[in-house]
Amino acid sequence: MIAGLILAAGAGRRMGGAKALLKVNGVRLVDRAVANFKSAGINNVFVVLGAWIGEVEGAEIIVNADWESGMASSLQSGLRHITEIAEIDSVVISLVDLPGLTAQAIAEIAKTPRNLVVATYIEVPGHPAKFARAHWAGIIEAAHGNVGARQYLLGRSDIHYLRLDELADGSDLDTPEDFERYLGR
């Protein structure tokens, strides 16, 4: 079984508040992300929260008490939690602040029959990424600060890069200017 993991624990300091709560067309980014996973056929969706904790319909909440230490702690919290669920054999991971990510892009990553699958946009690696269970412990070990799986993936020859330029936009929202630029498209 495949699961979805959305990292949404940060305070969004540069943005001025938790990005999970930003609204695009009246829909919070966190709800939009969950809906994309569900539309992609991934029914087991987990959201890691921290700076802001609240209800997210359609997802199981994982609280990262150590969210202030960086994104790696959210990735570690999420992977540790789903490791306890024996039926889950792979996970598709994404960030909450990717408004241009589509259900089609998530579905393409999910259905690719490889153990390590990473999205690319204009040949630059991004999200989402899919990891089989065999890789979770190594990712948990390698993640630190604001570096998630990047260190674990460095130098590996078994990564399948999947170009998603035609299906999605991998841009994230870090500042109010990024958000205004996105809304102005």
C-alpha cells in the first residue's frame, strides 16, 4: 500500500505565518495538498504539523513537537509514524507550499514502479518524491536541520528521475512576493 506524506509543520517566518493556512481560491494550501493526493488515488494521507496544529479533513495528523529544528524533523516524524503501519510499503512525500503541484503529477510518481522516484522540473529535482520502505531508515538517519532526503540521495545511482514539467509546477512559496506572483498568474 502506498501512502502520502505532506510536510506542513513550519512557521513560515519569511511568509509571515504558517503556509499551510494560506488560501488559494478560498482553499487552504494544506487542504489543497490533501485533495491532490486523494485525486491521485492515494487514500492514506498523513500531514505533519507543528507551528500550527488544527483539523485537516481527509488526513491523519502527525504532530512534530520538534518542528522548530527544521524540516528534517518533520520528515523524520512522518516516516517514523508510518513505519509503524505494516501495510504501507512506499510513501510519496511532498511539501505543503507547492500550489502548482497537481494530482496528475502525484499519480505519475506514485505509479512509477521504482523504489526511489524523484520529480524534476526543468531538470531540477523537486517534489514529490517516492520512497520504498527499505529506504526510510536511511532517510531518517541522513536528514538534519532543513535538509530532508537530499543527503541520503546524494551520489545514488538507483534514483529514477521523472520529468513533470508538462503536468505541474515545482515552485514553492517562501515569501509574500512569491505568493503574490503565484496569485497573479
